[in-house]
Amino acid sequence: MQISLGDITVDVVRKRMRSIRLSVHPPVGRVRISAPFRVAIETLRAFALAKLGWIRKQQVRVRQQPRALPREFVDGEPLSIWGHRCVLRIVEAKAPPSVELRPGELVLRVRPGTSERIRAAAIEAWHREELRKAAIPLFAKWEPTMGVSVGTIFTQRMRTRWGTCNPRTRSIRLNTELVKKPPECLEYVIVHEMVHLLEPSHNRRFKTLMSQFMPAWAHLRQKLRSLPTGPESLGC
């Protein structure tokens, strides 16, 4: 299903969810509304029209955002880990896949003839664990400051979000792509999602709380947005 707003077409996706979500996706600025089954199409059209200025602004931003080249997971390929450039080193060994971060390089040990899919899966698994190790101390740091308690922490690759929060279950999901970004970007995303435990929406109260806990949050958000994203769409 689609909604036409003049020169803009909005894809409508029905899901089991509680509220309407509007997103703009790279590289061409495709617009999508995710909405509960119960919400009428006329309501979604009115919602999109009210956000038309925001949609156009986001389309300009995503079309100008630099894009990272798709990975091939070959020896000598450049990588970014916590904002620093390094290279991928492939070491063949008769052992299960393993990953080790060394100064200037990420060493991937795999069996001879291992496929690109298996190499990619090994690195993604390392990303999940590396992200969790970096994130857990940050959650512990911010919980007493913000007066909230986080439930379950998930780390996974996501297509359209750097992080998500479910205030009902107090669970937070973090995108493994954050391992490629500077550590301060991870801390910004964590604080952002934790504030949603106090304020679920992105209203004025949310922004006030962000400024209270992290005065430079807008600068960090812009920094994260200006960095190259992966071959799939990402949002903040």
C-alpha cells in the first residue's frame, strides 16, 4: 500500500506495533510509514502531510550522506573499528573461525577455502561481542545518573536504526555497526535509548532530558549522521 503526497510516494507497512513510525531511507530518500493495523489510511495520510517538511529535509540529508563500499572480507581490505582505520588480515588455520583486534589490523583466522559468507558471519559475531563489552560499562555508568534500570541488552545488525528501546520491557537493542564508529557515538546512542525509558517519544521533554544528561548530544548526533554508513539504510 502507498500514499501519494504530490511528488513523494510513501510506502505503508502494517505491523503489530503501538505507534506510527515514519522513516526516510538512503540512498534515494525512500519514505516509509510503519503503523498498527487499526490506524486508518486517512489518519496516516494526515500524519505524513504534517511531517512533509521534515520528510523533504531528511531526503536531502540521506542523499548527501557518504556511503561505505560493500565488504568483500578479503586480506588487506580497509576497515574501521571504533573510528580508527585498520586492515583485515586473513590467516588460514585448521581451527574454528576466530577474530583478534591488533594495533592497525583485525586478524580473522579461518579454515582454508572458507567462503565470504562464513568470514562475514565470523566478523559479525565479533562485532556483537565487542559491542556488548563496550556497552555494558556505559549502561552501568548512566543508570544511577538517570535513575533508570535497563532490562535486556541486545546487539545485532539493524537496517534502519542505530538503537531501539522498548520502555515496557526496558530492553534496548544496539546496532553492531556502532563498532565502526567513534566510542562517543556509542555513548550518545545509549543515552538516547535510555532517555526513552523516561520519555518514549521525541517531544520537547525528551530533548530537555537529553540536554540535561548529555549537553553535547546534538553535536554527537550530527557527527554520527555525517559518518559513512553501510550499504544498507541506517537512521538515528
